[in-house]
Amino acid sequence: METLVVDHPLVAHKLTVLRNAETDSPTFRRLADELVTLLAYEATRHVRVTDVTVETPVAPASGVRLAQPYPLVVPILRAGLGMLDGMTRLLPTAEVGFLGMIRNESTLKAETYATRLPDDLSGRQVYVVDPMLATGGTLAAAVEFLFERGAYDVTALCLLAAPEGIAHMDQVFAGSGRPIRLVTAAVDERLNENGYIVPGLGDAGDRLYGVV
Ligand code: URA
């Protein structure tokens, strides 16, 4: 998996406020949204475009527009919803699909419990949004699912990633030849015994939406 850690003072500033346990939920939501837009700028570097010509008030000018089929943005429920608006602001013509993933406590593997996606993703560029890449189990299952449906490439946007999650993705997709990218604001130290990223920012879903 190609991993890009976005190195930018605004990204670092917003992430620092997100990490702060004293940041309240409205501020957390707003900053997560702003941070996603900054990550999305880098994550869409490979978005496909087609050449077009437009008439300026002065003369014809060559340019580009997003190619069809338009990209698909897939938030992983629940916390990924907090990253959706930041993505669609930059990609207003993108379609949005939803994936609910849960860990099966017998097999310890992530399974899909809810999907609302086109059946056929042939040729689609897919942007998966999930704030925390922790063990990597959920992201790996989501990416596998999307490739099974024909996705052309998959780019994951995560606010934070753990080295363990990146290693898991690398191991699962090693030699698969699948075009998979990760764009994140930081790679933290490690996971703790409860599966939280350290130092991390806590439970992203709870900080976005409260403990429900
Ligand atoms: N999910 C979270 O919300 N936070 C973590 O630190 C790890 C997984």
C-alpha cells in the first residue's frame, strides 16, 4: 500500500486540537471536517480527468474535467460519516456509498453488516473514509469487498494511522497488484492493549457523536 503522510502546518495544527481531550464535540466535528478537506486535496491527486476545451471571454483554453464514471466516496459507519462532508465538498459530483463493518467476535474478522453501494464498481475510483486505521482489520475487509465488486483503485483517508494497521494492510494485499493508497495526517506510535492508537485521539466515533 502506498502511504502518504500529509506534512503541512495546517494539518498538524488541526490534528493537535483534535487530539486534545478538552476539545468539545462541536469543535472536534468542525476540525475533522476541515482536516479531511486538506487530506482530500492530496488524496485526489490521481483522480481521473478528461481533456476539454472551454471558451474564456478572450479565447479557447484547454483544461480538464473529472472523468466519468465519477468517483465513489464510501464512509465506514459510524465514525466515517464525520469525514463525508469534507470529501464531497471537494468532489461534489462523487456518488456516496455506505459500508457498515463489525467485528465477528467468534472469528475476530471484520464483516459487513450494512451496505448501500452500486453492485458493479467496474472502473470506479473509490475513496474510503474512516478516521482511525488501528488494527487494519476493518479497512482490509472493506477494501477487499470493494475490489470484489470491481473497484478500479481504492484510496483510504484516515485522520490517524497505527503502524500495526499499515503493516496489516501491507501483509493482506502483498503481491496482489491492487492499487491501494492511504492518505493520513499522522502515523502514531502503536496500539495499546485495548486497540486504541497511542497517543491517538481516543474513540473518534464517540468524540464526533457522543457515547451512544
Ligand atoms: N478507533 C478509534 O476510534 N480510536 C482508536 O484509537 C482506535 C480505533
